Amino acid sequence: MAIVAETNRFSKTSRTVLAWLVGLLFFFPIFWMILTSFKTDAVAVKPEFLFSFTPTLDNYINMTENYDYWRFAANSVITSVFATIFTLVVGIPSAYAMAFNPSRRTKDVLMWMLSTKMLPAAAVLYPMTFLTKNFLGIFDTHFLLILVLSLINLPIVVWMLFTYFKEIPREIIEAGKMDGVSTWGEVREILIPLAWGGIASTALLCFIFCWNEAYWTVRLTTTEAATLSKLIEGNRAPEGLFFGRLSAVSAAAVGPIIVLGWFCQKQLVQGLTFGAVK
Amino acid sequence: MSKRKLARLLQTPAVLLLLVWMLVPLSMTLYFSFIRYVLNNLRRPEWTTPALSNWRGFGNYEFVLDAKDFWFAVQNSLFIVGSILFLTVTLGVLIAILINRAFPGRGIVRVLLISPFFVMPAVNAVLWINMILDPVLGLQGIAIGGINDLITLLKDAPLVGWFFSLWPTLEPISFRATQTSAYAVIIMVTWQWTPFAVLIFMTSLQSEDQQQKEAAVLDGAGAWSQFRFLTLPHLGRPIAIVVMIQAIFHLSLYAEIEIVSRGNGNKNLPYLIGEFANNNIGAASATGIFAVILANIVAIFLLRMIGKTLMD
């Protein structure tokens, strides 16, 4: 038995070490980006200053002064927040109806919704640009971006909400009906409190996807509604002589979302599996 | 109002919005794919405005099928998506098993691990291709330079010098060539999406039947057969989910391809559409229709496979 205990202790130690190594390895690129953001462009490419250098805030100051970071960040916040709200406003009733009043076609509708996400955006880019520029005149507006971000996230949001709502025992809703609660009352008094966690994590994931979206946000904007994705696209200096600058902009663009993600990783996982994994 | 009617009414906004979002651009793409439509043509200015009189029939489709890039782009799309799926699922299962049992600092390791998933794709690409994979200035270049210096130094060392003088000088790999930049894309997307797979598999492993496992140990089952006959079947459903969600996201991969391989020949279907769309809208639209068909084949295959288990 002593031998077993010995090997167990060994395997536990090695498992711990290995797990930490894997975690650090995956985090390393982000750490590296943050570290480089405190180096000047000249120091950032010199091997002898990999870890020993005098930290400087120049890149961040430069970023806010010359790149107008706050305007891009404000646009990211505005479009992501409103797109999330709009998606939820449209998605909640729909998911509610599907979960509590399913018909034979509910499953097909859900599948169809998900399949719209598979349409390659590039295939419809030109018509979209054409329509919004020449006919509707809403190209490069917050309104357009909010609408598009909502539409591309709506299928995932409806799916997630649907799976959360389905978890709610129907008996509770039935009992409410017996007590003569109206449909609206049913939603407000029973559904929302019970599904609050699910709605919150859906909103969060939707917000993250909106924030990170890099296809439509880059192509349907020029200056007015340009978000942080656009700022990064504009700053990807091809021959990388500006690592310091690049890192600062990148870190400032992903920082808020990473921190937000840390706080709610558990709910996110649950939501993303569409309730299929418990 | 009856319950049924109300339910339908509540669904209407979402369904209607998605229907418009799908049908309007799609029908325009379909229309453009059957006419001659280019943005710039000095000799045939009538082609620069979309009109039925420029009808081309299946001409655009033939043009695209004959373009040498088309089949390459299809293959490359499937290669990139397939590789990412394989790597994320394999790594995901291994890492999930590694961190499934409690160890000191598990919470912190979890937080470190999930972080890449929240990085925006544009930043991911810029970070990897410049600061990590660049053959001269990136960490790859620095690391290989360091190893080479070390070997040169050791060549003059007594006793072991002969051994190191046999070593070749290492060459850093440039990830900007056609083939290697596809690898670069695979590496960076795998880095971003493995955490997602890990977390989902871990959630699933928590619900694995421990009694069954103990019984297996008592019956003398080794670690491998426990994994093969208990853990892997248990992970079937989460693996299906991970594959489906990733397929949805990666078939339309664009930002990474664009940033890594601007103009070096590495392309997937969405990127090829973008290239055509610089001038030839007709061809871009025809390629778009092909991309829709490809996505549908994958979608039908996946949704059939996974849809059933999801609805029960």
C-alpha cells in the first residue's frame, strides 16, 4: 500500500505541475502582449530586453492621443450594448413561446435559425454594402451596426434562452395559471426570476460576440461608427516594427472583455452547450 | 387570443427579422451571380450597373469553376476547419482530463486557460503573426537565434564539442508563405478555441459516473480502457456540440486569413469571395452561392447528427 500512496503522491505532483504549465502556456501570448505594451517600439524587438526593460506608458498615451482610442471604444460599447438589448428584446419572447408552447415545427424553426449563421458573410457583403449605401443611406451608422450585430447573434441567443427556459419545470407555470396569473404576469412573476441567470449569461455572451465581431464591423463602417475591431485592422503594421504600439492598442481592446469573461466563465460554459452538457 | 396564436405572435419578430436578413441579401447575390456585373470596366461601361440586359446565365459559375483558385480555396477551407476541429477536440479532451481532478490553484489555472477565448479575432491574428511567429522579430525568431548561438558556443567546448558540431544551424520558419500561413491560422484559432472545448468537456466530466469507474477499477480495468470504454463514450455528446459550434464559426473564418495572408495565396472560400468582389461582383456572387452550398452540406450533415440529441 505504501508504494501505491507514494506513486499517487508523485502523480499528483506531476499532474499539478503539468496542469499549471498548460495554463501558463495558454495564457502566455496574452501576458506577452501586455508586457510588450509597456516597452517602446525599439526595445520591443531586441532579444536582450525580453524581460528586463524600463516600463513605459508611452504607448498608451500615444494611443489615446493619436489613435483616438476612446472614440473607437465608445462605439464598441454603444453598438455592443444596444445590439445585446435589441437581441434580447426580440429573442426572449420567441424563445419563451418555443419553450412553453412548442408546436410540431418548433424544432425545424430552431434548426433553421441556427443554419442562418452558416451563411458565409462574404457571400452577401456586396449586396449589403450596396443596399445600405445606395438605397437606405445607413452605411457607417450605429443603427446599421446594431441591427447587423443583433441579427448575427439572434440565432445563438434564441437557442441559449430556449434551453434555459426549457429547464424551468412546467408545473410551476401551470400552478401560476391555476392561480389566475395572466400571461404577462407569468413572464414577470415566474419566468424572469427563475431564468434570470440564464438571461444574464446569454446577454453576456452576446455582448462578447458583438464586441469581438470583426467582419461586418470592419466592412460596414468607415469613421463614424468604427469600433475597436476596425482600430486593430488599421494598426496591423505589416512588418511589425511597432510591437509596442500594437500591443498597447490590442491590450486595450481585449482587456475589458477578458476581465468580464473571467467573472462569468461558469455560466458561459453552461449556456454555450445549449443545455446538452450538465 | 388563443395560446397557440399568442405563441406564434411572440415568435414572429425573430423569425421575420432572420427571414429578411437571409432572403434579401441572398436573392441579390443570386441575381448578381447570373449577370455580368463589374465595378470597373472602361470598354464596357454598361456592365458596371446591375441590369437584366447583362444576363450571363451560368457564365459566372463556369468562370469560377475554371478559376484555378476555386478548388484550392474549397480544399483549404475544409483543411483549415478540419485541422482546427481535430486539434481542439484532441487537446480539449486531454487537458480536460488533466485538470478534472482537484489540485492546488485549479481555479487560477481555469481562469488562465479560458482567457484566449475572449480575445477578439483581429487581435489574435495580429499578435500571433507578428509577435510570436515572425521568423526574425517574433519570439520564434528570437528563440531559434538563441538556440543557434548556444550551439555555436558549444561547438568550441571541450569533450562535447564534436557532438554539437554535427548539428545543423536551425532555420526559422516563415509563416507568410502560402502553405505555412494556413498553419499559422490553424495554430492561432486552435489556441483560441481549445479553451472552449476544455471547459465544455470539463463540465461534462464532472457528471461522469464515479461508481461505474470504481467498479471498473475493481474489475482490473487499466487507465487506458477506463478512458476508452467509459470516459470517451460519456464525452460523445459534448464533442458533438463542440464540433457543431466550431464548424459554424470557422466556415466563415475571415479576419485571421486576411491579416495573416494578405495576398500570399493562402485563402479559404470567404476570402476568395472578397478577392473577386474587388471588381467582379458577378463572379464573387457565384462563389458566394457555392459557399452557401458548401455550408449547407456541412450544416445538414452536422445538424442531422446533433439536432436529435439536442432536442430530447
